[in-house]
Amino acid sequence: MKSNSIENLLSADTNNMFAYELLRDSLIPEVFGTDTTILYWAGKKMARNINLASITDLVTFFEKANWGNLEIVKEKKDKQTWLLSGDIVKFRQNQVKTADFNLEAGFIAETIQIQSGFTSETIVENQNSKSGVSIIVQTDLKNPNEVEPTNQFHFEKPTDND
């Protein structure tokens, strides 16, 4: 997806949970079965195409994509713990027996990898917690990332006139 297509989608009123849920928790499991590893790799590929410039952009992207509220709850030099929460997360946890968050985890892993310049992977924990889903990002500071990002996507900061 081209960067200007993403910008157009984000500026339009296109947040439709029904369509998202229909694809995410009905069609994709039907096509790929119970192995949701493909969603992790799809999330990583999507992050390469979107290439967010900052942590703030990552948080904003999750809100705009209606993936939930994302926040860092713990941070060390080579490890971050994120909390993914919000209505969509609660809905998926309550309504979908096999709800997983591998797409989001892959997206976060690749975004952190691009931003840090080091190989990063994630682990999803507490998928059924009422407070949200924990996503642990582990960055290997001894393994630089060889891929150079081409374009970076920045979310516009709101002005006082907005």
C-alpha cells in the first residue's frame, strides 16, 4: 500500500469494526486455520510498508487502525513491555474464542526493529487478561538490522486551529 493511500484512509471516516472483525476473526481463520503465525509475519510486512517514524506514530497508528490503545508500561535497554487495551481488545477477548494478537505483535516487532536498527521480536502474553494484552518486545543489540527503510510515515501533530 502506498503512503498516500494510507494517509487518505486515515483522514477519511473509515473505522468500521464490523468489516475488521469479519475479515480478522472470521475469514482469515477460515483460510489459514488455527495456526496464526502467518498473522505475525503479515504484521511485520505491513510495518515495513507503512514504516512509522516514531513511538508516538506507532501509538497513533494503533488508535487510527482501531487496533486498540497501545502504551509502554516497562522499558529497558533491550526490552519493552507494551499494553494493548481498549474496547476492540475487550470485544475480541469476549467474543472470539481463539482471538490472538499476532498481527499487532508482528507490527510492533518490525516497527521497533526499523526504528532501533536492531533485530526485534515479540511475545504475546496475558491474551485473556481484563486489563489488556501484554506484548513483550525483545531487541537483540548484538544483531544490527541490515534493512534500510525507504520512506517514513509521520502523523501530523494537531494544531491549535484543529
